[in-house]
Amino acid sequence: MNRRSLRFRVISWYAGIFTASFLFFGAGIYAGLRSYLMWNLRSSLAADARSIGEKLLDDAAARGNGYVTEEIEESFAPEVNSRLIRVTRNDGSVVYQSAPPADHSFDPSRIVGVPIQQWLHANSGFSWEVETSSLPVFVYSYPYRAQDGWSYLIEIGTTHQQIRSTLNGLLLLFGIGLPVMLAAACLGGFIVMKKALVPVRIITETAEQISLLRAEERLPVAPTGDELEHLSRALNRMLDRLEDAFQHIRRFSADVSHELRTPLTIIRGELESLMRHSSPASRVQEIAGNCLEEVERLTRIIDQLLALSRLDAGDDSLPKEVIDLGELVKSTADQMQLMVEEKGLALVSKLQADVLVQGNPSRFKQIVVNLLDNAIKYTPEGGTIEVTVGSDGPKAFLEISDSGIGIPHEALPHIFDRFYRVDKARSRETGGSGLGLSIVKSIAAAYGAEVKVTSSPGQGTRVRLEAARVWSEAATTGPKVETYVPAGWAAPR
């Protein structure tokens, strides 16, 4: 899990607060239970001491020590119950002292009694602890004045074994319960956060699908009244403003393209008329020819802008049909062989049969023309251009690679930007407008295809178009290789 994610941070805070609260309340419960057990033990020993005094010591002098011993052992069984019981008369004589308990947890004879001077005039009981080799012994001392005038000190004690066992059991319960409850808390927090972030995931998925071709889509708005609803509404209002801006840009591009076509057509007609009516050697004819070339350049740019505007608007009305990509590339390459021959290049075609795609032939031909035109322009004389059509699983691909000048690495992220030219001076000489690859990408996006470019300076460029393949019942044959080599040029081995 990503430690920087909102889900991880919320679960971490949740688990941390839960652990701190558990430890805080656990410590309180432990301290409270220990105090309660100690109070309960003291109360129990005090009750036993009062019972011995009131029931056995009022006439102990008359009945003798044997009576007291017999009654204490029968009623309290100190050896079995691991109790210390000792009764001392104010003359210093010991009326009764219990034997060592059965578990040998302490030796009563080693527990020194309270001096007579300290308890003889005491009005209430008091408690104290004695450290032994194993466990501390808690002793409650209770002074009692009998009806016959004698004073006695009744001492009853026991170890902390039972209290310690109870507290250890509580600690064990905490030790087992904390990890289990912490794991349950983290799992619950994960489930709660997962459900809480479902609207965010839906908003994200919907936002990923919104594009220029689907700009009318909006994010779902859950009527929860919380921040997510406010965020969705704010984003939808932002998308409304963006769609309006895109519509203005599209209308502007389309209007400019249409408005410029008319004066360019008039200018072209006038220049052609001027050339027809001027003498061949006239300077006017040369100027008119140059103007016609620039008009032709502007006409191509306007046609390209108009095509981009239509593709951006998603209203490309050309019908779709199944296209044999190999046949389309072959016919287009044949038409452009004169350009290859004039440049002194070698054009190698590797075309696999029955590679079918869904689209419009004129649009896909426009892709092939633009890519081949770029390859021819930027490949020096004597270079090679290789055109490959094939399939890779469910994908059909067109790949055009050249041995030209290549593209710098820093320019690769921008080559699909409109009017972007790596070398503006050279592009001007070759007639480039910076719209060719933009049109290729827009057409590919309109038909669900993808364009990838790899290039290195001085090592050529490879452009790969991938589209969904349409399967046919015809058997697929191997690639057909057709090579054109201009006269007088030796193909490299």
C-alpha cells in the first residue's frame, strides 16, 4: 500500500488512536483491578480477624489454647488455604500460630510479629507487607480486647499469588486481544475507507474518459451533501467552462479556415490569369509563380486546419468500412514513388496480406501520405525508407522507418503539437507546416488507433501506428516484400 495515500494515512491514524486508547484504558483497568483486589483481600482478612476475635477469644483464657487452635484449624484451615494466622496475648505469649502452608509459599515462623508496644493501645486494624524469598505476604493485624480483660493481636496474612495470577491473566488477555482488535480495526478502517472512496474512484474513472471527443460528459454527483458532492459540482462547472472554450476554439478554427479559402481562391485565379497573359520571360510571371506557390502552401495549411477542426469536433462524416491495410499502403507507396526517385532513396515495402482494420480509406491514406512525406523530406539522398504492415495478436500495425536525420530527444514530446517544427528553417525550405503529425494523431484517435514515435539524431526515425484488427476467414499469408531502388543507386547490404 502506498504510504502517501489518503487510505493509508487515515488507517494509520485510526490504528494509532485505537492503540493509544486501548493502552490507556487497559492501564486504567489494570490499576483499578489491582486496587480492587487488594482492597478485597484486606477486607476479607479483616473480616476473618474480627470473626476470630468475637467468636473465639472472649473466653479463650477459660477454655485454653487448645480450644482456640482446634476452632481456627477447623474453620479456616490455614495450611490448605495458604494463610498465616497468629494470635498473640498482651503478655507476649502466642495463643496460636499456623503451620507452613501446603504449597510452601512462606514460613510463618520467619514472619516477625508486631511488637506489643505498637498494638497494645491501637484502636483499629492495620496492614503491612513482609518480603519473603518467593512472594510478598500481605498481613492484616487486628487488636482485640476480650470480655475477660485480656488483649490480643490477631494477625492474618496470605501471599499475592491469587492477585498476581488474576493480573497476569488480564495482561495475557490484553496481549492477545490488542493485536486481534488492532487487526480488526485496521481491516474495518480499510473497508470503511474503500467504501468511502468509491465515489472518488467513480469520479476519477469518469474524468479519465472525458476528452475532446466526449467533452459533453460530466462527473457523477452523489447527493450526499458533503465535500465530495461540492467537489463534483465544482468540477462539472469547470468542465462546462472548458467545453465552452473548446467550442469557441473549434468555431474559430472552422470559421477562419472557411473565411480564408475564399480570398485565396480569388488570389489564385487572378495570379493564374496573370501568368497566362504575360510573356514567358516576364519578371511578372516569376513573381506570380512565387505567389502561387505561397497560395498553394496556405491552401494546404487551411485544408489541414479544417480537417483538424472537424476531427476535434468529432463530426468526421466520412463512412467507415473494412480496409485492407496492406493494399492501401501498397497503392499509396506506388503513387509516391516518383518523389522517392527524385530524392534518390530506396523504398522497401514488407506487406502482410489480410491485415484488415475498420476506418475510412481516405483518412488512413492521409496518414500514410503524411508519414511517407515526412520520411522522404528528412531522409538524405541515398537513404532507405522501410514500410511494414503486419499484425501482432489483436492489433494491426503500420510501421514506417527511415535512415534520416532523426529527431532530438527533447523534441519528441512535442512533435504532435500543432505548428511545432524541430528545425523551422529546414521545414520552411521543405514546405512543412508543422501540422502533418498532428493530423496523423487526430485521425488515429478518431478511429481508436495509437501512434508511437521512436527516434535518435543521425539514426533515423520509426513511426508505428497500431489499430484494432478485424479478423477474416481468409488464410493469412507471409509478408510480401517489394523493393524500389532508383537507377544508379547501390542498395546497402
